[in-house]
Amino acid sequence: MDDISSEPTVMSLDLLREITNDFSEEREIGRGSFGKVYLGEHQDGKKIAVKKLYDMPGLDDMQFQNEFKTLTGLRHKNIVRLVGYCRNIQEVPVKHEGRLVLAEKTHRALCLEYMSNGSLDKYLSDECDKYDWHKGYRIIKGICQGLRYLHNELKPPIYHLDLKPANVLLDENMVPRIADFGMSRLFRDELTQATKSSFGTIGYLPPEYIKNNLVSNKFDIFSLGVIMIKIMAGRTGYFNSGEMSSQEFTNLVQEKWTNRLLERSNRRSAYSEQIKICIEIGLSCVQEDRHKRPTIQDIVVRLQETETKCTYAARVDWLLIFQEANRNACPQEIYHGTTFNQDIVATTQSNYFKQNPGPREERLDDDSQFYRNDKQEYSVTGDSLPGIEGFRIVGDPKPGFTIRACGFLTNGTTHCNFQWVRCLEDGTRQPIEGATMDNYVVTADDVDSLLGVDCTPMDDYGRQGDLVMKFANSKNDITCDIAPLGEVAFKNAEFAARILLHGRRRLCLLPPPRLRLPPRSHPVVGLSVPEQGQQHSASSRLASSSLGLPFRAYV
């Protein structure tokens, strides 16, 4: 990515024709009221979006000048950036009153950052019921931050006047960028104006504009509210908001998202209240009386307050998970403050496991299991990257049992990406297909391998923190030890027990063995376990059984 502060450059018409294959149909990636957008690809592989305006004398030049002047001065991570422009005048022969004359034809184009994930409009169409809350919230927050920049940080402020999903573009990290400033206007603070011009798109226009052509800073707020509701309730769900009370609609959408969060993870949801507040914000933005709509500053502040609450609630959730998973496994471990009382993040002291960082990751040192992602965009000097403290794996790492990765989110981290992996004896590292949640059920396929999990902390800006690896079973191979299903109770000096044997590729439930004890005696004098038609016996006391079965005797 080029420096965000760099100025747009002049690009020739010949160059634009070359990189768009002469503005061919197969390179067209969008169109609007004033022009078409083409994908331009330079010889070095760099891609840009070329917006070629229609040839409409008078109107197109006014629109070009307006959007060019607006985009040239914008510098924000949630605003699409102008990287170049073209204004080319050519003389072409045309017929006039029966004879050929030379006439001027002006070609105008704006060259913008290419957003690989397209528009929010397409995203809502394709994945309305599939994306997770964290992704949806990051999009909502990014749009709000971009709008706050336009309304509050620019002097004079800019009103977009055509804010809709089609004009919100998504980059490779799903960070939203507000685009298409052809209808935007500069206004003085808090000034409401009546205009004869036509702005916006049906469905995103506020009532005061439809009735009286009034334009104010609450114009964009109404459009924002429609977008927020569609992100949370879907296209069809948005229309349901007008058919029920605000409370009923809020409860309906909150329940949907809360259930979806719980489906993605067994842990409790720390984000239910945030979901509720976002719904309330969206509904408040589409109130008919514009004076009752919040300002963009009010919205951003309220979103930030929900993040503080979520961080605290998430810490409580992680602690509860730790306590549940370790209630029987390691009750002697006591948690204090924000770190565990032992060395939580392990380090590799041998070459048994070799991590292969991707092209975007660089290993910090030979023994560390932290990896740095160098491709961070728009990071502010002094800001710490997302992180996680006290990262560890809890639970019994045996086939058939569930283990879980947990820790505490720091530096603005809102969620983590997980990938469970196996490390074989030859050093091969195998990501486990579908194992991308914080919890994982150990299988027989994990036996004789080193099991671990990659964790990448993320924040709402799409930034990635250092990748952290944690091994299960104290960096030892997963084994298939024989273990009883439960405690054994004696009765009349004779008992039967069912033993669960964790096999290499399967779980085997053996027939009940029978042990006979002398009356009023505790020692084991015999044990027979049928296996494949054979009888095996062991003569030893409970504490030193050849099978290592941790039986408990009660007489």
C-alpha cells in the first residue's frame, strides 16, 4: 500500500486504456449514475479502480470537479483514497449540418484504491446470514468513524448525501471505506439547507428531504441507520423493523445474534449487550424527526463505551472457562490478576517442531513461539498491536476429551483467529481441517503427535497482533493411555469394571474384567482382561498394577 499521505498523480488516457484493456466489459467491476468503474492492473501487478465518467456535457465536468476536489483532501483509513486522475481533451471529427467538423471530447477518470472484497451491498447479498458479529461490528464502527471524519474533523464539514451499501467498499481485511463522493457537498456546521438538487438513493433518503428537500448533517445519519439495521437484521429483516415495536425488533435481532455467537463457541457471549446497543443506535438514526437522531459523535462515543464493557465481560468469560476446565484437572492452580502464576506461554528448546511462517509473518527469534505480522496498515505511532495475555490450553489432552485455548484480550483486541495443528515426528506441521474454534475435541488421529494451536489476536481496525502458539500436554505427544470410566466400588469381595481403552485409530470398550479379593482385604490378587480371545492377568497391588489402572477400593 502506498503512503496514505501521498498526493494523487496525473495518469494519461493511454495508460488507463492499457491497464483496463481499453475499458473492456470484462474489466468492469461497477457502475453508477455518473460513470462506470473498471479494474486496472499495472505490469507490476498493482491494481487500482478506474472510475470513467460518462460523456454528459456540463453535468459530467461539474461532477468530476466536485468529486476530484473532495477526494484530493481526504486522508482517513475509512475513506477510499484517490491515487490518480485523468482529464484528457481530444479533437474528434463529427458531422454538423452535413459536413465534418472537429469537436472537442473530454475524457475524465478518477483512479482510486482497489478494494478486493467489493462493496458492502454485494457482501450483504451473499453472506447476510453467514458472517460473524465481530466482522459485522467492525464494518459498522468503520463506517461511523469515516462519517465522523467527514462531519466533525473537516472544516467545513462534508455531507456525503448518498451513503448506502453500494458506496461502502471493503478491503482485503474487510475494513470499510466510504466511496463515491460525486453528490457530496460542503456545508457549515449544523446548517439545514433547502435545495433543488437531487441527492441520494430511494430507501436511504430521510423524510425531511423527501418532503421538503432539506439537507443537514442528519441526512447521512438516517442513511447510516438504514445500513446498520441491514447489517444486523439482513435485507428482509430491515423491513420488519417497521412492522413491530422498537423493543420487539431489538429483542428479535439481539436473540438472533446471541444464538449465533453461542453456536460458534461453547463459551458465554460477552457481546450480547453490544448487539443490543447497536440495534438501538440504528433505530434511533431512522427516526422521522431529525432532531431526535443522534450526532455521529454521539454514536462513536457510545460504540466505544460498549467496547470497554465487552473487554471486561470477555475477561470474565475467559476466567469462567478456565475455572470450568480446570475444576478437576488442576485445582491447585490459582489465578491472580491478569496473569497466571506460572509460565503460561511455552518456548521450544529443540528442533522437534519447526514453524514455517508465511510470507506476511516473520519469526522473532529461534526459540520463540511468537510471530509478527508486518503488514499492518494505518497503525498510529505509539499504538500497541492487539495481544493476548495468559494464553494457555486447559482440559485433559486425551482422545475423546475436549481441550480449550483461553487467555485475556489486551490492547483493544476484540477477537482471535484460531487454528489447531498437529506436529508429526518428521517435523511436518499439519493444520487440522475445520479446527478453527477455541475448543477442540482430541481424536485418535492426534495420538503420537504434538498438538498445538495458533492464535492471532485481532481488533476492530483489521489489525493483527503477534501470532502465538501454545502446545497441549506440556509439549508432549498425545498418548492413548488406558483409563477407567469411573471409580470402582467393591461389593461382597467381588466387582466388575468397564474399561475404556483409547486405541490408535479407534475407541475400544472391552468386556468387564472380574477381580476377586480375599474377604476383608484390599490388595488385588488377580485381574483378567479378555482381549481378542486371550486372557491376560496381573498380580500386584492397586498402587502398582501392570496396566496402571488408578482404581479405588471401597469395602
